[in-house]
Amino acid sequence: MLRGLLTPGHTRFGLTVFVLSALAVFLLAGCSDSEPDAQSGTPAPSTSATAPSTPAPIPTASTPTLTPLPTPSKPWPTPSVKGEPASDAPLAQRIRFAIAKQAQIAAGKAATTKVSCPGIEDAEKPGTHNLTCTVTYAGKSYPGKLTVEAKQYSASYKFTSDSVAIVKPKVIDAVLRTVPGAAKVTCTMDNVAVVKHTSEGIACDATTTENAVQPYKAQISGNGQILVTKAS
């Protein structure tokens, strides 16, 4: 009996059954649905939330405090005009000087001034002489009308113009007298300007010590007087 069980055919059948049994055990172990061990090396995800950071406040720029300019305490100085001709000089020379002198006084500063009135050399002849003149102050020119009433031993004249020359410092001085405590004054003009005294005037801005800008108008009269008013 023993010899018959150990035949080659029976031996192969026994091995097959053993292999199938081992494979079944391996598959059952691989398909196990048991949860993984809590002691495994994989860390659990964190559930705590990070609070948002509060942004830092943006600093606001402070308004600078300006220093007021001094208010002029004395009247604007009258320019000293030199070169006056002698009393017995030709009439034409004396009239030209008188017109040039008035132009410099109105402007507010002594400067090179030329007066051209074609035909003025004949103004000594008795009668009425109506002439057209050009006044050039510090390189700025404007026209005018000259009327000369001449007699045998005397003469009188009248010069008129709708324009006048003015210097910028004199205008700023007038604004400071109107707006005491202003920290800055700016005017839309050149250092020397020729303006019509019939116009709206020169635009100026006065800056207060609180850095606020206020608009003004400087009206120039024919003899150089300045009237400053607040612009609407």
C-alpha cells in the first residue's frame, strides 16, 4: 500500500493542491480591509486654521506750516531818475525827459527809458501839436499820444497812453499789503511787464500759512498805482 501511494502520479497531484492552498492564503492576506495601524509614520493633517494678519495702517502726510512773509511797513520807494536837462534846454528834450521820468516812477524802478515822438522838434512853434510817441522802458515798448500847446514864450504838454510799464516786485509788494500774513505770492507776469490799465489786471496767487492758495487781481492805473482785489 505504501508503495502505491508514492507513485509519480499521486505525488504531482499532492503538490498541486498544496500550491493552490498557499496561493489562497496569500490573496486573503492581501485583501484584508482592516484599518492601518495608528502608529504608522504618516502624520495626520493639521486641522487648525491660521488667523489672517491685520495690515498696518497707512500713515497720512501732515500739512506743512509755512512762515508768513513780512507785511511792508513803508510805501513803495519813488525811483530817483537822473539826467534832467537844464531849464533852458530845448523844449523837445525837456518833454522827452518828463515822459521818461513819469514812466519810471509808474513802473517802480529806475531803468533805461527812451521816448521817441517824431516831429517833436517843431513843437516850439506856436500852435497845437498832436504827436504819436513810443516809450521804451527796460526794453519793453508801448505807444502814447502827445499834445503840445506852444505859445511865443511858454508851452504846455499832455501825454496819454492806455498802457503802462510795471515791475514785478512792486506788484508783489501791493499784494502783501492787501493780504497780510501770506507765506508766498506769485504773479503771472515777467519781471517787467507792459499792461493796459483798462484791462482786468495781473493775476496773482497768495499762499496762506496753512498752504491754501487764494487768487487775486492787481489792477494797474496809468500813473502806476496798484489796486489789489480778491478774484471771484
